[in-house]
Amino acid sequence: MQGFIGELIGTFLLVLLGCGVNAGVNLNKSNSHNSGWIVITMGWAFAVTIGVYASGFLSAAHLNPAVTIAFAVNGSFAWGEVVPYIAGQMVGAILGAVTVWLAYHEQFEATEDKGAILGTFATGPQVQNTVWNLVTEIIGTAVLVIGVMALGANQLADGLNPILVGAIVAAVGLSLGGPTGYAINPARDLGPRIAHAFLPISGKGDSNWSYALVPIVGPIIGAIVAALLYNTVLPL
């Protein structure tokens, strides 16, 4: 139960602050409207850092089903804890997205662009191509997972790890986030997409469920590949 609560709290903060920066940049009548990709990537990096700090004393602060699965494949996390962790991540992600809607209610109402509204919650490709979109998410998540695993192996001070994880997320976003918006986290995309589907936002349009499998399957594949590669290289 403690792991579930920790992952819920951490992922709630991650999505609240991450989708919050999306809202600020995407929605009309916001002070940060149109402030750009750098602001979004930095906002998500800080969101991850704060989420990890806030939950690390309760759980392993994965905040990402792909990371949880990767550590289970790696052998350093119990498979029996995978479902409670992912459940906490999903609940936290949905609640975080709902809270963003509450915080930006008037900005949502002032925005008619359906793409901007959906983009506040969920990722989407600049060029629709399922295979290559999957490849992008696989690569981005693999970089994230290998980086996170390497942090543990380097035995750095625990207090620095959340900042360094945030730096990895920033690097992935800046360098690999352009094609798909870098979900690299199934809960980060699916939870807010579910919230978009049920929230009473005027003129919001559909939730683009035809794309929704890409930011779920891609990160999971990337995480598993990264864990297997890491286990292969580690004995060297």
C-alpha cells in the first residue's frame, strides 16, 4: 500500500506540473501562452524532479510504468509490486490532469483550438506514422531507462538523483521529443488522455484514441530493451 501511495503522490505532482506547463503554453489567455518548446521541456524536467523528491520516501519513485517494468525485468524490483505501482501511477496521473483542468478552467474555456486542448493532456506526432512514431518512443524511453539505471550504479548521493533524473528527462525532451512529444511514460499519456475524454471542456474534440497505443507500447518496449541491454553490459 505504501508503494501505491508513493507512486500516486509522485505521479500526481509530475502530471500536475507537466501538463500544467503544457496548459500554460498551449491555452489562450495564459501568461505563458506560446512561450515554446524549451519552456515545456524544462517544465517537465522540473515536474519529474519534484515528483521524485515528493515520493521517494514512500516508494522507489518510478512514476512511470515503463520504468517499473524495466526494473522488474532487470531483476532489481519485485514483480509482485508491479501492479500496485502501476495502479498508483495511473490514479495519480488522472488526478493530476483533472487538477490542471481546475487550475486552468478559464483558459480552457477561452481556447477553441481542439489540438491545443488535447495537447495539454496527451502527446501526439507531428507526422503520423505508427511504426516510426513507435521507434521514436522506444529510443527515447530506452535512453531514459538506461540513464536512470546508470545513476544507481554510479552510487551518487541519493539527494542528487531526482535532479539528475530531471536532467535526463530534459535531455530526452530537447533532443528526441520533437517527433512525438516524448511520452516516454504510459501513465503520463494515458491518464491525462482519459481525463480529457471525460472532463466537460467546451469544444474539446475527440481524444485521438487511434494514436493512444503508441505512447503505451513504445515506452514499454523501449524500457524492456534498455533493461536487457543494461543487464548484458553490466557484467563487463
